[in-house]
Amino acid sequence: AQKVTQAQTEISVVEKEDVTLDCVYETRDTTYYLFWYKQPPSGELVFLIRRNSFDEQNEISGRYSWNFQKSTSSFNFTITASQVVDSAVYFCALSELDMDTGRRALTFGSGTRLQVQP
Amino acid sequence: DGGITQSPKYLFRKEGQNVTLSCEQNLNHDAMYWYRQDPGQGLRLIYYSQIVNDFQKGDIAEGYSVSREKKESFPLTVTSAQKNPTAFYLCASSIQPQPQHFGDGTRLSIL
């Protein structure tokens, strides 16, 4: 079973529309971290946000906002008034403690490609 | 500015050849990682290192090798045993559990 599921493979919107990218995760760890990264066409991964499992406060950063709900194991990402520059692949990732190796592994979802049309 | 430098940006491998991808960081991070990304997919962990002279296999280590002789450097060798090496390779570093910082990646292709 996938630990991080991004069910939306590709989303296309028109500029100025709001768009929400879904992320559902699965873990037995009680202390874990969730991340969102952006991968523009150039390929590098850009960190957007980190959330720990004890902080369910939603966060807003400019046009970006995140909704963390432990009850549904979801960490959704909304872009308000989307712009062409938002076009990229967005990855959700989970950091949990691997009890076998003792390492804090980072597991990525398969990504959602967002296309913002002018 | 501090960051992670991966080189080369593009790399071509002949059949039966080993190639080494470079990753250098000046962020003073203890942990370093190598990921592989295939088209339309997420990242999969190849190897990671939490301290100098120590490294562990990730989920897809077969056909790859690494070394960590210096804190700043974590080179990845793609050996001839890796039968499908064409992919985008990303190096990262972090101070756990802080976010991982990523390099710009190396795109490896087979001639």
C-alpha cells in the first residue's frame, strides 16, 4: 500500500482560478512530518512547507495555504488565484521513523502535475 | 550562498560502463541522500548517509554504490549491474527532521 497518495495525476486550470492538490498519507508513527515540494520544468525540487504531526494549524503563505487534518490523514495544498508560474509538478512527502533501520525515511507521493493556462 | 551542487547536469553511459555522479554540499549538513526519479513518478531513495564513513541502502540500492569520505561529498556510482539506469538523479542533504535541500539533478541516459 502506498504511504503517500496523490490521486490527482494532472490538473489543468485557467489563470486566476483556485486549485487544491490532495495528499493522503498512511503511517503508524506518532511523530511524523509532512512536506510539500514544487518541481518546476527545470527539475530542481523546491521546498514549500513542513508540518509536524502535533501541529494541525492550517497555514497560509501568500497565495498558498495548507489544510492538515489528522482525522482524515490528509494534507491538502491550495493555490489561490493561480498564475502561469505555478505550473509545475507538486510532491507531497512523509517523514516517519523506520523502526527496523532507525532512520527517518522520506517517502514521496507520485506527484500532481499542475498546468495553469493563461 | 550555501547549497548543493550536482554535476554533471547531463551524463551518458555506454553499455557495461560505470559512471559516477557528483554531489557536494556546503550547508554543513550531516545527512545526505540520493534519489532516483523516473518519468511521471515520485522520488525513490537509493542510498543515504547520516554521518561521514557511514551509509545505508535505501529502497532501490541494487546496481548502485556510494561513499562518504567527507562531510561535504556523497558521490553515487551507477554500476554496469544497474540494467535500467536512465533516470533523473537528485541529491539532497538535511539536518533531520528539517526539510531536505535538493540539488538541481543529473539526467543520465544510455548511449
